[in-house]
Amino acid sequence: MRRHAESARRADRMLGAIILAQALTLAVSGPTSSPEYLPLRVAEAEGYFAKEGLAVTLKTTRAEPGAAEALAQGQVDLAATSLEAILRFGPRTAKQGPRLVLGLTAAPPVALVVAESQKELVRSLEHLPGTRVGITSPGAPEQAWLAWLLARAGLSPGQVLLVSRGERGLSHAVETGDVHAALLREPAASRLLAAGQARLLVDLRTPVAVRQALGAGTVNAAVFMRADRRVRDRELAAFHRAVLAAESRLATATAAELAERLSSSITVPSEEFQGRLEACRALYLDDGAVTIAQVRETLTMIRAHVVLPATALVPPPEELLYAVSRRAIKPASTAR
């Protein structure tokens, strides 16, 4: 009887915890294989959100614009997408204005590489005029960052021939020398560099590399909310701790360990997941922190190299960046 009573009390406590859990809906940019947003999927799969008293429902969108649109339409409480996407497809009124609550990455996880067969012709950015530069597709998110790199070298996109080859086709184009250079996403960039089939020209794959390449910190993927539908600071702090725990897990866990709980849409094929995981180890911004200077620098790039709609809302950096109490944000014990 005593054992039965104790079991009943435990069940009551669990039910109470479920009832008291703060429900949040989060739009996450697809595809599910995107390394920028993997911590959010790990936080859900490993139970870090639940341990922080949050009942978070993830809604995967086809790409970054979809997550921004879901926030604009009031379909979700939070959206994980890029700063560029939130400005192009997000909220359109000052009252609804986007607020950045957690930083994920400094830039798209890409590297500008030179095909091994073209290394004598292209030794720096200044040697790119007149060459064929490969990208995944026209208008790809990383294209604006390429334009920024060219501008810093005194060049314009019109001085190079941009060719799109698709994500898999782009790797083949580098291997065969069909392009002189290419903006490769991870893990393809690391694979070709390790195999000696490409030479690194500019690295944007980690916050440290971005600062070295651009001379300043930036922010790309992040989590946003709407100004008129604010999530309480207490829940934001709990959300932040859960994501930090997930990032810590990603930094140390093996692919096999993570695959035990993650969806097969993320972990299959296993060889590709292993490569993406290795690329994630140093991908994320420390503590999810973003400064006004990082936001300002990125907004400068977006204004210069992205065509924004006439209705786009671009808040001042001080307004766009939402400050959550740092005292409440500490790495969760589960991450150790």
C-alpha cells in the first residue's frame, strides 16, 4: 500500500509539472539537416526544454523565410531563422517588430574555397575578377555574404561569373575544376579541404573565423519573438539555458549517442550526420550572446547587399536586440 501511495504521489507530481510547464511554439527553419538550428532539435530530443519547465513544440518550415513568416502571422511564439530572413519576411509594423532573444551563429556555415586545380590562378580575393565562382543556387542566403567579402576587397559581384550547381553539384564542380572557386557549406567544405581537393580562401564557419575574415563580429541565425507578443523573461531564460545545454551536448557527444534520440531525418545517412556534427563543434556563438555592435555590423551588410521589400521593417540595433537578464542564464547541469 505504501509503495502504491508513493507511486501515486510521483504520478501526481509529474502531472502537475506537465500542467505547470510553459507552452511555447517555435518555428525552426528547415531543412532538418541545417546545422545552424541543430541545438534546438537536440534540446527537444534530449529533454532539456522539459527539464527547464518548458513544453516547446517545434514546427519545421521548409526554409528560413517560412519561419520568419510564421512569426509575422502570429502562428508561433518564437522563430529560429536568419536576421536577413526576419527583415525580408518577418513582421511589418513597429508594434509587431522583431526582437532577437538568442544568437546561434555568426554567419552561414560556409567557406570560400579554391579548386585545387585553380590554386595558381586564384591565390586571394583580388584574383577573383573574371573567374567562375560557384554557389548552391541563385539568391542563396550566403550570396549576400559573398558580395560583402568582394566589396571588402574592392570588388563587385559583377566582376565574377556566379554559377549555381546545387548543393551536391557544387562539390563536384570544385573537385573537377568546373569552377575556380566556390562558397561551400559544411560539411562539404571540410571534406574537400581535408581531402586536398580545395584550398581555403575565406572561412566563415565559426565566430572566430568570421571576426578574422571581416574584422568584426556578426550574427546570422538567431531566435526571434515579436514585440507585441513577448515571451516572459523567466521563460526566455529557461529557453536559453536549455539551448546552451544542447550546444554543450553537441560539443562533446558522439554521433551514435545523439542518434539514439534524434529523428532519423537528421541522422541518416550516418556518414553525413557525422560530418555535420563535427562542423557544429565550434559553430555557435558563445553563450548565445549577441552585442549591439554585431547587430549593427550585420544590418550594414544586409542594407548594402540584400534587396529588401519596401515594407521591410528594420529596427535600430538597440531596439532589435532584446536584453534578457544575464543572471538567470547559466549553463544547465545536464550539459556537464
